[in-house]
Amino acid sequence: MLFKNNPDRYGWISISLHWMLAAALFSLFALGVWMVELDYYSNWYHDAPFIHKSIGVLLVMLMVLRFIWVRLNPKPKPLSKNAKLNYVAGMVHGVLYVLVFALGISGYLISTAEGQGVSVFDWFNVPAWLQAFEGQADVAGEVHEWLAYGLMGLVGLHAAAALKHHFVDRDQTLKRMWHPGSDSQ
């Protein structure tokens, strides 16, 4: 099995982490948009935020794991010969990391504003270490919302770039993120 990356392709671990994060991000965004419209009498009023927070903590943990994995493995060389586009692609990936971590921090600040930790599916708790400022939940909530929409916009551009590589450039960029056997040939 091709678990690790090499200069020509991504391995199964990188591919799996990428798609698990993508699925979690889309799910969290959809759940977040839906749950803020719930009223107090909805059966989901308490359950949806619990699920959202739990998945959010796991997503940040997965993102940390991916960050470490990316640092320990060679990155496949870009297929594009355009240095400016390759630079932009690298910057977009960096901003995606920053936005995910910023979303995690703002979500943590919302959830712990009243001094209670975050229970992750009742498996473990993330303690409330920081009650930083007056109106923390409201301010962090506003930031969280803006970051979420910004992240989804950037993810949309990321997906559009992958589709451009596939349909316009007709290179293997998208294919090699689906299966380790897809390399730069």
C-alpha cells in the first residue's frame, strides 16, 4: 500500500486526511447555518450545538494531525510550471489552515465564555481555560460566523482550481488527490 507521499504522488494517509477534513468542514458549516435558526422549543436546540462543538474539536485535532503529517512527508511536486500559480496555491493552503484554526479558537471562545468546558461526545472534555473579555460569546460568535463564510468561499475557490486543473489543464492534480496510483505521468 502507498501510505506515504513521494515527490510524484500523495499517499493514502494524506488523501484520507484531506477528504475527512473536507467532509467535516462541509458538515459543520451546514449544521452551523441550520442550528442558529433553531428556537428554544426545537428538539435539536441543545443537541445540534453539542454535535457541532464535538465535531469541531475533532476537526481541529485532525487538522493538527494533518499539519504534522504534511511536515513529515515530502509534498508531491506541483504539476503546473507556472511559479506564480504554484505560489498562490501554497498561500491558499496556508490560509485554509489559518482559517480552520481560527474557527476552532473562536468556537472555543464561544463555548467556554461562561466558564464551562466543551464535552466531546461525552468521551472527554476540553477545559474552559480562558474567559478573556466582556461579551466574549457574542464577539467570538460574530468572528466565528465571518470566518466560516470566508473559509467556505476559499474552499469553493480551492475546488474550482482543482476542477480547472482537471478539465482545462487536463493534468493529474485532482486525480492524485483521489488515489495514490495517480501521479504526474
